[in-house]
Amino acid sequence: MKLNSKEYVILSIVIAAWGVIFITSGTIMSQSKKTVVKKVYNVDVQAEQISQIQLKKNEVLLKEVTIEEGTPISTNIKDYLENPDQITEEMLKELAEGLDTSKVNVNQPGTYPYKIKYKKKVYEGKIIVKAKELPKITITLKEKRMPTTGSISRNIRDYINEEISDEVYNNMILDLREVIAHQKIPGRYKYSIIYNDVTYYGDFIIMEPVETNTTAVACPSGTTLNPVTNKCE
């Protein structure tokens, strides 16, 4: 069938009209679909955030607490929690009532358990009691002299040039074994003092006693007593 010019024009207008209708419908449907997806996505994200916040508020996370030897144990429940700012005041009060640190010995270094009871749950954590750190000092030792007839002092302060506190004194170990073993034998021997894992060495000289009219004076080997000055020369 052959179309004339007028029919060609009419057919072109109809086809163009349908094309506009299809394009417009597609655009409207596309926009409508995007809007729905966006709304669903926003609702899902908000619901997930609310769920996470609620979970954190109800979660009890305990710390591993470290204290120094001799330090009193804290009674503040917040010192034992990782997330105290996310827990309500009412819940904090109940947790504090359930705090149990009875197995911790603050005077003995070590690792101890502690518990927090809340409703029907029991949460367990650790308290580490570390040894008290000693003052950091450096000492120098004296050269000691004693006749074979003398007595050996066990007072650590008699061997140290510096003044020391009682805390330092009580944590020092004096080793006089070599001197004691040769107490009656003239010679030069070693003694030591251990403090804070450091060993210091000193000399201890055992000498022959020298008799005078009134007292016995000890002179080092190779010297003699001058009766005029009463000194070893």
C-alpha cells in the first residue's frame, strides 16, 4: 500500500507523539524508583545506629587494672570499666554494689581476679599488683681496714660513702662472705652490696695487730708502727 504525502505527515506525528509519551513515562518511573530506594536506605541506617547505641549502653567491659604494691584498691566503679560514659548512673550504682576485690593482696606483687556481679551475670577482670619501684641512686663503697683481732660490722651504712634513706637501706644486700672466711688472715679481700639489681664492690683489708704500751694498732703489710707518731710508716 502506497501512502501519499499527507498520510506520511500524519504517521510521523503519531510516531513522534508516542515517543514523547514513552520517554516521559520512563523518566517519571526512574525518579520514583530512586526516591523509594533512598528512603528505605535512610531508615535502615538509622535503625542500625539506634541498635548499636542501645547495645553499647547495656554492655559491661572490664579493664585490666594495674596498681603499685602497697596502694589501696579503688572503690570507684568507673576505674574498672572500659566504657563508663556509656552506662547510666543507675546501672553504675548497681555495678558498684556488686564489685568484689576480696582476693587482691595489695602488699604482694602478682595478678589477682576481681568480679562485678550485676543482676544474674558475673563479670571477671584482673588486677595486677606490681612491685614498688625503688629510688634510683648510685653509691660508692669505702675501703675498710680491720686488724685480725677486730670485729666485722654488719651495718650497711658503715660501708657506704653516701647518706641513704631507710627505704634504700632495707632493700640492700651486704655480702661479706669472703671477708668473714679470711677474718684471721691478713690480706685484701672483696665485699659487695646489691641494690636494685646492681652490684657494687669494695675492698676490705685485714691487717696484723701491732702491740704498743697501751693499745694494739694494726699496720698494713710492709709498714711498721712509728712509736713517736704512733702511725704506720
